[in-house]
Amino acid sequence: MKRLLNLLRNKYFVITLTFLVWMVFFDKNDLFSQYQYRHQLSKLKQERDFYQKQTVKVHQDLDELTTNKEKLEKFAREKYLMKKDNEEVFVIIKSKDQASN
């Protein structure tokens, strides 16, 4: 008990303790805020990686479409349901029951 009182009378200990409590709980960059910032940073890095992969894929697709006429025709048929004059296009839409199986 006496040692605790001596610590509390020591101005350097009190100032250090006050500083630590302030930095951990009351500062604008407290521990909770730092945790949120790290979580947000992690999420943003994952999004960045996803979009970088998507960009590479889109560039590859663009390169294939501009150099290969067969790929361009396949892309137009699949994505935009384009057809030749003498063809018919049938679109099959799966119901939710069949899509989950």
C-alpha cells in the first residue's frame, strides 16, 4: 500500500500514466479508431486486388476481341444475343429452384 502511495506521489509516474490513458482512450487516434482503420485498410486492399484482377481479365478479353474475329462473334452472340439473319435465338432462363441444384 505504501509503495502504491509512493508511486502516486511521483509526478513522472502520474504524468506518464495520464499520457497513456489519454492516448489509449481519449485521443482521436485511440486504439478503437486504429482497429477500425486497419480493418478498413484490409477491406480496401482486398477490393484493390479484386479490381486489379478484373482489369487484367478485361484487357485480355479486349485483346482477344480485337484480334480474333471468331471470339468477337462468340462474345456478341453470348452477351448481346445477336444472331445472323437466317438463325433463331432461344434464351433459356433457369428458375430459382433449378439454379440452386
